[in-house]
Amino acid sequence: HYVGGFYGGCNEALMKLELVYHGPLAVAFEVYDDFLHYQNGIYHHTGLRDPFNPFELTNHAVLLVGYGTDSASGMDYWIVKNSWGTSWGEDGYFRIRRGTDECAIESIAVAATPIPKL
């Protein structure tokens, strides 16, 4: 189901609640060239972007698994598992700015409801 109840209805607070109460979320975001070279730290795309738009373009699906705040900078971030293997990024994961809809990552989150096997 869509976090927020409908396509484009999610936001940072709803994503955090869903993550805490029900576990990882499927999210999509726009991958720009600078992301391909990510190694560590909190990713922030430095190119121009539009203000929040729930129908922003996305081109890569990943798994949102956690969140935190950097103690040195105070910057909020999401912890995300990528599908490019453990030799990429931070052992296959990356951190991306939270609360700014960075690369549309807070636009279209999807949560799964497990159905027990009968």
C-alpha cells in the first residue's frame, strides 16, 4: 500500500512511522550521475531541483531500512539498501538527506502487508 494512503501522499513523518511499526519500505528516487560515484557520507544531489512534487520522476527502486541524524553536522538522513552489491557505497547501503525529498525519495513510498500462508 502507498504510505500516506494514496500515490504521492507520503511524507517524512509518515515514512518514519511506517518504518518503525512495520519495517522496511520500498522507495524510488531519481539517480543522477553524481550518485553513481557515491562511496560514503550523506548523499545530497548538488544539481538544480524543483520544489516538492508528489509526481516527480524516479528511475531506481531501493529499500529504506532506517534513519538517523549525523552527530557532527546535525543533518538528518535515511539509511537505504541498494541493489548494486556490497562493494558499492557503505557495504551496499547509502545515506541520503532526510526531510528534503532529496531526488524524490520521499514522494512515493510503498509498504508491504505480509499475508500469512494458509
